[in-house]
Amino acid sequence: MKVPEASTFCQWLLPLLPEFYHCGVSADAGYDCNVWLISLAPLTKRLQKMMPEQNDGIKLFETLAKACRRWSRHGVTHLRLTGAIRYQHFDIEQQVWGHEQAGHDPALCRRAAKLTNNACEYCGHVSASNLLAFRDSNPENTHDDNLTVGCSVCLCSRHLNRLGANDGVMVYLPELAPADISRLIRTVITARRDGDERQQDGAAMILNWLTAHRAETERFWGTSHPGEFGQALQQSSPALRESLQQRLRHVALIPNPDIIAARSFGLSLTPGQWTSLYNQYCRQS
């Protein structure tokens, strides 16, 4: 299905969303795909209610109506729909001629904070120290729907082309979602900075475990340098860039904790409260 047809079809399916049953995720043609089941009856009924002018000349609906009638005659009750998950764990900052990188208008930062309630776009971390970000990576686009904020950990992955060899490493970690890695990194940094000796030792062990996964990245990609991945994204065509994003879906950036620690951020619980929280969790489990 081509992009215009797919877009029209998705809009047309919106009223039927309550009829969808999500079955899980499967791999198809190199993509992770969401898999849904939908009952054939409401789909056929919606097609029958369409007026001729509503199909807007798209042959897809006529073909689909014929297929539904055929499936019904053969006793089919449900259809299986798959939709590719478009991962974009990494991004590059657009270079806009004449745009100053020194800083952003404070009024713009306040507007973004108000629009998002200071919640990081990528991991949900709420902090007044979160930084201004642009959803399309274009700092010239200051419309409300493009303004957001991000925590200092997540934003490293959104400016991949600006990172040097000392700024972090790319690791292969399919077990952890990027948002969970950001939360873990913040906890590690806080434990190293404010924790007792036991917590600092634990933070060092976790950090070593995370960065050890660079070996898998280096074996497959030949490098774990974040800037080199950023350059690859920057120099790719849009179609190739999307394909590369999918191939990088199990790769994560582990930023240098010393660089992140130099920036202001806070956690809702201090290290001194972690033990009581852990004991409470164990009692509930």
C-alpha cells in the first residue's frame, strides 16, 4: 500500500479501533510489526455504509469490499493486520545556516516546559532541568506542536552527530527499552555522586555491565563511536535513514556519566530513600 492510500485507509479505520485486538509483535521483512485481529463483520458493515463520493476514487475500497464478500462466503470471521513499528531511537540535529547554537530564547524554553509539564518527550522524566527540544530536530520550527523538552540523558541520542569518542558508547542491548536505559543511567549517576560506598560500588558494576555490551556493536558494525553512527544517519537519504533506524532498534547509547553529571538534574528519591523503597517493594511482592 503506497503512502497516500495507507494514510487514507488508516483514517478510515479510526472509528473501528474498539474492534481491534492486539495480538503482539512479530518480525516481518526486517521490521518489528504490531499484529492486530479485527472482526470481518464491522469492517464489511462500514464498507457497505460508504457513499460513492466517500471513497474519493481510491480503488482500494472497492477491492476491499469485494474481498470482504469473498472472505465471508468462505467462513472467514477475522482479519490479521500488521503495521511496521517505525523506530527512531536516534536523531541528528539539523544544521540551519545562520542559527546560533549558543542558546535558545528563554521564553521559548518556558513555553515548551508549559506545553509538556516538564516531562521528557522520550522517557517521561519530569524535571525543571529538562532542556528544550524540537520534535523534527529543526530549531527554526517553533510551532507549539514541534516544541518539547528532553532530559539530558535522552537528548544525547537526539544529537548523535555532535558526539565525540569521549561522549559515550553505542551498545547492543535488546533487553532494555531506551527509556529504561535513561532511567538506569540517571540512577547510576546519582548513586555515584550522592550514594554511600555500597551504592557507589553497585553503580560502577551496572555501568561496567552496560558498557561491556559495546563489544557486540563493534563486532557487527565495526565501531561503537556514537558520532560515526550520527554521521551515517546524517549522510543517508531519507529512505536509507529510516532503514538504518530499524536496524539500530536494539542499539542504545550509553552517554559518559561524567558529562551528564555536570548538568543539573534531580530524582524524586534520594539514595538514602532507596533501601526503604526496595524493602517496601519486596514486602508487596
